[in-house]
Amino acid sequence: MKLKKFGDWKVVHRVLDLLKQGITPEKIALCAALGISIAIFPVLGSTTLLCTLAAFIFKVNLPLIQLVNYLAYPLQLLLILPFIRAGEFLFRETPITLSVPQMLQMIRQDILGTIRSLWIVTLHAMAVWLFIGPLITVILTLILTPVIRKLGVKR
């Protein structure tokens, strides 16, 4: 049995293609902007899947968008309550009296019960994000593209 050279392996080629995908300054900027705006999506545990979908839809670098998503994770925790408050304001709902640590504790104790009790609040927060997320993506892309070009990223 003859062994193939390392470079002939299909898996290696696929991984290398994945790492090289979206390496223009515009694609890198879009990738980072998407990673940040998706990272603040107000549903805990959903951003990895959403970033994966965005990477395939927008044909940007999957490892990079996931890295940005993970690095921006603290923003999700920081902004989840403002999204909830904005949703309460927008939909004229009575504000909930939970803090982020209390919500995280609820999730740890009973995830399905937490989903049931915070379903409407979460939908309202998601509605606010649907307005703000795309705007953040556009603004960050416009800001990051010239910065990445100046850093010398070549096509």
C-alpha cells in the first residue's frame, strides 16, 4: 500500500481552504463586524451557530468569525440587559426584576423553565437586536475596512 503525501489529503486541503477563505481586507472587515454584532445577540448559547451560518451565507472566514465571536462574548453578557430593557420599552412591557447573574443561575438550575418564563422578554430583546445588529455590522465594516487596508492585508 502506497502512502500519499501529506498535501494530497482531501481533509488537509479543505482545512487550508477554510483558513484562507475571505482574506481580502473587505472580507476580513465584514467577518469581524459580523462576529461582533452576532456576539451581542441576546440569546445565550446561540452565537456559535449563528456565526457559522453567517460565515457560509456571507462567504467569510469561519475560524476568524468564531474567534471574534468568542473574544466579544463578554459584550453579550454586558448588553443582554440593555437589550431586554429596550425590548420592554419598545413593547411597553413591565420591566423584569432579574439581573444577569440571576438569569444565569436560573439557566443553570432549570434551562427549560427559564426559557418558558423569559420567552417573551427574549423575543422582545431579539427584535431590538434585529434593528441594531445589522446597523452595527454596516458601521463596523465601514470603519474596519480602511483600518485593515492600512495594516497591509493584501488581496
